[in-house]
Amino acid sequence: MVEQVRADSGATSTSPSTVTAVLRRVVGAGEGAEGRSAWRRGRVLAGLAVVTAGLLAFHRAVPNSVGRLGSLLEAFLPWLGLVVLVLLGLALLRRSALALVALLLPVAAWTYLFGGLLLPAPDSGPRDLVVVQHNVSDENADPAGTARALAGAEPDLIALEELVPPALAVYEKTLAPDYPHHEVRGTVGLWSKHPLADTRLLDIKPRGIGEGWSRGLRTVVGTPRGEVAAYVAHLPSIRVGASGFASALRDESAGLLGEAVAAEKVKAVILLGDLNGTVDDRGLAPLTSRLNVAERGMAFSFPTALPLARIDQVMARSGTVAHIRTLPATGSDHLPVAARIRLE
């Protein structure tokens, strides 16, 4: 075919008509029976592509009434990108032009939702705060090493959850030289390079949980950029079982935390915590509707062995979470996350 074109034209390059013919053969889109079948085969793959696009674009429409399936989908929403890749491979194997065109829908939806997170981190600015959030685990065998690793990122603030004796004393001693200001309430704490004031226990305990449950604090950080109300929280755990996604307690606690943030008088707010949910999960809507979430970075933080979701969160009001990233593993089943916040 190519030789014939060259002989006729006297040229040494492939003609546009030849390139078009080759491309048509790759997707099976040439004229005749082969081309027609390329637009007929792969209908199931095309249908799956459309369904995947629908789940990405309209995940809020998936009901939570049965097993909280909507929240379960949203907990792993970015991973639908893998479904798109699998469908792409199958479409190429089937040489289905129909499926390839249909795949443009989920690709566009995924890119709209998550593409921005993959962009490079913006340059740091003079009004930036660096913060670290980490569920250190109540079974952490090396609290001193964990504390040194977190301080090595040189953040302004370090928020910790699952603080239990005697590990708490180790964190206090190890962090004291670089972080002279700290507050602990229940099993959560905040270490700061800047003075802390007006600290109080944050009541985010759902109904039905015993009185000993204490997982929230609020304090005011006197930063060089002005006062910032800092909230540290550890919301109830979720479970995935035969009955579905058990998140009722987490959702109730998120609602209480959202009400506290809404009532906060200090303009600038930073929330750090193990929220046991992703920012796409509608169960965290009382928070994500009031606070800005990270603009750059995926930072999957749990579980350490195979991070599948970022449930350790940094959010802000009157500030932008410019970038979030994970730090190297410690003795916890969570990865630490570090975020850069640009105050307004």
C-alpha cells in the first residue's frame, strides 16, 4: 500500500490517505464490514464506561438508605480511574471504536474531579503555615522515633491522635525542644511553635458512647500571621461488613464538629484530624461545606501497608490548603500527612 503510493506520487513519505487508512485499521474503523463491526462490537464495554462516568459525575445520587452504599462508593471514588484503565485495555483488545469513544466520558469526569490534585504544588509564600497531622496509633512501639520523624518535617503545628500513657509522656519530652507549646485533651493533642491560648475540650461524642470518650480539642494559635483557631479531632471509626458501610457514629460526630466550626468566632480556622472519611464522602459534608480542602496532592494515608484512602485530613477556613502529602511511615497503621496552608 505504502509502496504503491510512493510510486504514484514520486514522494518518499507516506501520504495522508495512507495514515488515515492505518489509523482506521488500528481501531477497526475502515469502510466495509470490518469498520461497521468496530462500531457495533464492545457494546457492553461502552455501557460500563457510561456507568462508570455516571458514578463519578453523580456519586451523590447513589442512595445511602441501603448499607450506606453512597458513602462506600465515595470512600474509594478516585479508584474508579483503575476501572477506566481496565476498560481501555479491553476496548483495545476488542478493537471497539464504540467503547473507545464512550471512555471519553469517564476520563473527562475523573479528570474534572481529581486531575487538579495531580498538578505540581504551588510555590510557598510568606503567609504559609506548615502543619502535620498523624494518628500515631495506641499500639505504636516507637513513640520517640515517631515524634522525631514528625518534627523532622519542621512544621509549625503537629496534631496527634490516639495519645495514651505512657507514650504521651514520650511525645511530650521528645517534642518539647522544638515545640514548647502543647495542649492535650483526652486522646488528641496539638504541639506548636507558637503560643496557644483559650484551649478547651471539644464535645463531639455521639449519643450512646461512654463518658470516657474524648477525642476533640479547640485552641487558638498566636501565629506571626495572626490568630488561628485550631481544631484537632478523631472521629469514630467506620466498618465495612455484610450489612454495608457502618458510618452512623462518624457522621453524627462530624455533624457536631461542623456545628462547632460554624460557631467559631475567630476568622481563620484550621482543622486537623483523623476523620475516618475522605473529602468526597458525604458523611463529612458538615465539614467540607464549611472548610476548604486540599487543592493539590492525593496523600492516601491509610492503611500504611497499602494506602487506599486519605482519611487523615487538613482543612481550613479563611485559608487555602495549597498542598498535602504523606510523610514516611512510622510505627502507626496510618501515614502522617503534611500540608501547607496559605492564610488569607
